[in-house]
Amino acid sequence: MAELVTMPKLGFDMAEGVLVRWVIAEGGDVERGQVLAEIETDKATVEVESAFTGVILKHLVGEGDVLPVGAPISVIGNAGEALDIVTLTGGVAQPEGAVSAPEAEVSPEAAPSDSISGGASTPEEGQLPGGVKASPIARRMATEHALDLSAIHGTGPGGRVIKADIETFLVTPPAAHRPTPAAFETSYSDETVKLTKLRTAIGRRMSESKQQLPHFYVTGEYDMAALMEMRAQVNSALADTGEKVSVNDFIVKAAGLALRQFPNLNASLNDGAIVRHAQVNVGVAVAVEGGLLTIVNRDADRKSLRQISTDTRLMVGRAREGKVRPDDIEGSTFSVSNLGMFDVENFIAIINPPEAAILAVGAVRNLPVVADGQIKPGLRMKATISVDHRVSDGAEAAQFMQVLGKYLENPLLMMI
């Protein structure tokens, strides 16, 4: 029996997406769980897996089409099966709302960051994000090497610039396209840069969060000497495997364990009721081209520290290559934002709706501390929790920070 594949909803506020690439062509075999297509949302390019096993009988939309959530995009069934598209799609031969997105040219007025990186900008109706069709990894490589994507011949579907095109260009770049010193001369002219789709989405959601959620903040400072010593021991034991456990992995694990005792902070507000989530899914903010993504460590309270480290590394890699999966970025119940790698002492974060709280983490710093009446060197880290006051209060948040400190300052508790 033929099954209809529709545009998935990859996020509670997603309204439409761009079908970037069909991974499996018409007539190809597909297994349940196999990547079927790449879809670009306002957050990232996501690999969408098939929910069915069979043969791709027909693609109902083309690469580059902009489609609303729920629109039919493909049909999977048995080889040779008769197909009635009109009946299958409920009387609509083509998905209502689909917009064909033709290849766009980079205009002379386009902002330099758009023309160089091919980064996604907020599209006009029927246009692909950015001025040039390019895969996310090709965009990133172009940015790293200061290349103009519009000058590179794309060999992917529909003239899309792919990784191999960038690599070929780097080996034998035309002299006319090599950067010249004049291109880097100081300019005193104002520069207008269009917001990317991701930056637009971040701005919209964070504005709504600050305006609609009554935030309050509680800061704690923790002795990290024991944790840093244990981390060194763990990484020494894992040296032969090439794996490393980060400070953030310990923080995610500690937060997961602490959240078990504070279900109000592992919750969301829905229609006037607090939904206390059964799973502790800790999101981790990751810097990507054009903004931030939150990757999700599911069951962070139950996973081993090593598993958290492995899962995080794989998801961060996919996020930065533009190859995230739906489960990578959806379903978080609490978030951690860590700027410690930038030597930030302390900061506060905006809650990521529909969550009720987020933890902002600073750097582990060498500081003079008072111990036993004497000033001694010590390792300290500050963290601040932002909480939705409709869901919880200051006393509960303060108690959470105390329990978090118990795990951070006694890291052996996370290992047993």
C-alpha cells in the first residue's frame, strides 16, 4: 500500500521548510530509518529519515521547493504499484503551498557576508535562502577560505555547490578569483548585512521569551579542583581511544542528576498547567555559522559520562556540518549554555521556550581563595540559572544550585 510522506514539523514554531536535496531518487529502495531527504528549516539543514520501507514511487516536489508543514512531498510503496496521486493527496495533485525556488543570482548590492559564505538569509517568497545554492559544508568551507560561491561552478543537483566543488577550486583556483590586497583594504562605509534565517529565528524567539517569560536569576560559585583532577584521570584512561571528556560533559551530567530532584525546573508551561517531563533531556547551546543551535542529550541523568561525551561530540559535529537529525535538536527539557572556553567569568542566558530554565556557565578560573583562614590558590567556576517565575521560585532555584554544586564538587557521585 502506498504511503504519503509529508513535510515534517521539526520544532514547535516551524511553519515551512525548504526541500534542499533528495537523498534517494525516484525508483530507489528505501528502508525505515534511512535518510530520505535534506530539509532546511529556520534553524539548520536537517536529514529526514523515512518512516516507511519500500520503493520511492514518486517525488511530489522538486529540490529547492518551499513547503508548509504537513504538505505531501513523496510517495513510498511497492514496486509496480498503481498510483493515484489525486486520491492519495486528498484531491490535491500538487502540494498546496509549494513554491518553486529557482536558482538566484547574487546581486551587486548583496551584503559581503552573503556573497562570500552563501549563508542563508531570510528568503523572499519562492527563493532559496542565500544567493547561491550550496550545501551547508560548502558554505562553511567557502567562508573559511574567503571564496566567492558565485564564482564556483556547482556540480550538485540543480547546480548546487557541494564540498567536492570547493575542494576542486582550492586545488586549481583561477587567478582572477584569488583574493587581492585591495579586497581587504579598510573601508569607512557602512555595511548592511541581511539577517540569516537562523539569526531571524533566534531574534524572534528570544524577544518573545524576554517579553513573555518573567525571568529571575540565581548565581552560584563552585570549587572545581576535584572535578578537574578527575577529568584529567578520566582523559588519561581514555588516551588510547582518542576520546576526551570535557568540563561541559560533567556539567550536563550534574545538571541531569540535579533535575531529578527538581521536576519544576525540568518542565514547561502549557495552557496554564505545568508539564513536568518524565525524561531529563539537557540541551547544549552550540555556536554554528550564523547563530546558535541547541543539541539535545536525552536521558542525561541516566547516561554515563562517557556516553554523554560521545553523543555530544557526534551531534556537535553534525550541527557544524549542517547535517543534524531531528532528534539532535528537538525535545530538550532544560538547557546549558557554556561560555567558559572564551574565559567568560559569568553571564546570564535567556530561557529557550518552552523550557522553564537555562543554566549559564562561565570559565573555571585560578583564583585566590580563603581556606582554613589562609589565602590559597583555588579553582572556581560561576554558573547562573535563569528561571521562569511562573513555574518556580527563588528558593527552589537556589536549592537546585546547591545540589548542582554537590555533584560538581564531589564528581565521584556522578560516576556511581
